[in-house]
Amino acid sequence: MGYRHAEAYRNHDRCRVVACADVVPENGDAFADAFDVPAENVFEDYERMLEAVGPDIVSIAVPPAIHEAIVVGCAKHDAVRAINCEKPMSHTWASAQRMVQACWRYDTQLTFNRQRRFAKPFTEANRLLEEGEIGDLSRIEIGWGDFYDTGAHSVDLAGMFAGDRPAEWVIAQLDYREEDVRFGAHQENQMWAQWAYDNGVHAVSSTGRRTELIDSAFVLRGTEGTVRIDVDGGPMLELERGGQREVIDVDGENIHNAGSEPADRLGSFFHDRLVEHLVDSLDSGDEPALSGRIGLNTAEILFAGYESVRRRGRVDLPLEIDDNPFEEMIESGVLSPEPADD
Ligand SMILES: NC(=O)c1ccc[n+]([C@@H]2O[C@H](COP(=O)([O-])OP(=O)(O)OC[C@H]3O[C@@H](n4cnc5c(N)ncnc54)[C@H](O)[C@@H]3O)[C@@H](O)[C@H]2O)c1
């Protein structure tokens, strides 16, 4: 992901990739080769990089459990004005909140890399909502990916459709019978979760194995119609109103990439749009759509979903725990997945 971030900075007319830090020296050297970073600006320790180079913007593309240490370390450094960190935000609820507090305290712009907010299937769906094409949004259904890893995108996008409001409660159940560890974090095999935003919009997420309940990545149900995104075996974006279904043009983009990226491209055009947005936000002082504060709305739903499983009941928010209940249930033996057969 670091390469994808760097490619997008390289494509921005006011950005230059000036340095990198990686605890594995060969990885740092390979990255430096790819982005013409001079040898004296390649570091193993990010703090030495900050001291020596003083970058304006730092991208953090390491596993979630390390995010807080590096985000807070960068926020404290005078030179750093903006941090763009990979999703999922963090490995625990308390850690996610501490990062946002630290960046607020040091007045550093903090964003999390939910690049899909810049993908046409989602921006066009949002436009349909804003233009009142389906009346008032009442329910969001997610039938894509999983709860924690993809959820950092899908629950974030649900939040965008719901007007970036916080949730009021979450109820959930999961199945974890075969071990699945990604970027150092356990990932359930199947999950059902339901929550309500404080503006009355409800959401459900049915994800993982054996879930064919929802026929699209997203279904947005309103008082006068329905929007479907990435319909199984159907169009990328569809508007249903008055019994008629209409395909909405998204310029060939899908939920993963723009579809028109050249073959030598590392990441999608969505990352370029994201970098443009975060530089524009730095200039204007406006809160970016990917801000840490908005990211907390998503992280709270994800950790509250796991807390609902642990508590065997609905969790009313704000969430008053510190840990990651899913990881705790594995450590304590409440959940004991079998090793995956590769
Ligand atoms: N936005 C997205 O769509 C998306 C997609 C895939 C992955 N991700 C996220 O991106 C993150 C990174 O994923 P990746 O596929 O690039 O992983 P990766 O393992 O390919 O790269 C991570 C790099 O970080 C280095 N590293 C680890 N600890 C470090 C430290 N303390 N200081 C400096 N460098 C350190 C590693 O040596 C490695 O080179 C993960 O958190 C993952 O969840 C996001």
C-alpha cells in the first residue's frame, strides 16, 4: 500500500516523495528504487526520518497494531502537517481514539485511507441520495466482504450514505471456526451485524461465507426507491423507482478501481483523488471526508459489533470499552478457530 500512496503523491503536481522508513532494510531500498528516493533519505527508524527530512505529509502503511505509535510520533513532530494512515484504523477501540485525540491536540490533519469514497459507484450513489432520487434514506444493506478488514471500507461508506452520523446501537453475531489472520489481526469467517444511526437510518451487514442474503455490495432503501451498487450478475449502479430499474453510468468504474488504469499503474486512480482531497483540505483547513473523527464512527461500529458478540446482547453507544473484544475472545479461548488448511 505504501507504493500506492507514493504513486498518488508522485502524480500530484505539488507533492514529491522525499523519504521512506521501513524496519526491513531491503523493503526500504526497494521502495527507494521505485520512487527515486536518495539513499541518504532511506531509514529504518521513522523518527530518524522525521528528524532528518521533516516531511510535510507522512503516509503510514503498516499493520493496524503499529498505527498508534507512528501516528502519535508523527503528530508530535513540528514539521508534519498531515498524516494519511492505512485502514483499519487500529487494533483496539482505545487506540483508535487516542490517535484522533493526539492529532487534534497537535493540530495535525489525520486521515485514514478509505480511497473508495472517491470511486464513482459510491460518489454517484451518494449524488442520487442527495438529489432525493429515492426519497429519504431508511435502510442500508451491505453484502460485501467481511466485517473488520473490508468493513473499514464498507461500514465507512455506509456512514457516508447516512450523512456521517454516529451510530446509537449495534447488535451482532459471528462465526469463527477456521483461523484467518490478516495484517496481524484475526478476521471472522461470517458475520451478521445491525445498527442504527442517530438520524434514524438503519444498517445491516451480512458478510463472509455462506451469505447470499443481499444481492449487491450495497442496497440503499429509501421511502421512494432503491439504489443498488455492484449488483450480483448485474450493473455496477442501479436506481429502482416506481417499479422501473435504470442503470446509472459510472464511466466503467467498479468498487475496486477505475477500470481505465494503465497496465504499469500500481494502484487505482482513487488514490490520486484521495491525495488531491487531502492536499486541498490542508490548504482550506476544512475537515477531510476521510478524517480520523469520521473514522471513529466506523471504528466504533466495528468494535461494538464484536462487543455485542462478547456480551450476547445489543450494545448501546457510546462504546465504553478499550480493547478489541474479538481478539480478547480468541485469547481467552471463548473462540478457538482451527488452523486454516492451506
Ligand atoms: N486501503 C486499502 O484498500 C488496503 C488494501 C490492502 C491493505 N491495506 C492496509 O495497508 C496496511 C499495509 O498493507 P501492505 O499490504 O502494504 O503490507 P506489507 O506487509 O506489504 O507492507 C508493510 C510494510 O511495513 C513495514 N513495517 C512494518 N512495521 C514497520 C514499522 N514499525 N516501521 C516502518 N515500517 C514497518 C514492513 O516491513 C513492510 O515493508 C495494512 O494495515 C492493511 O490493512 C489497505
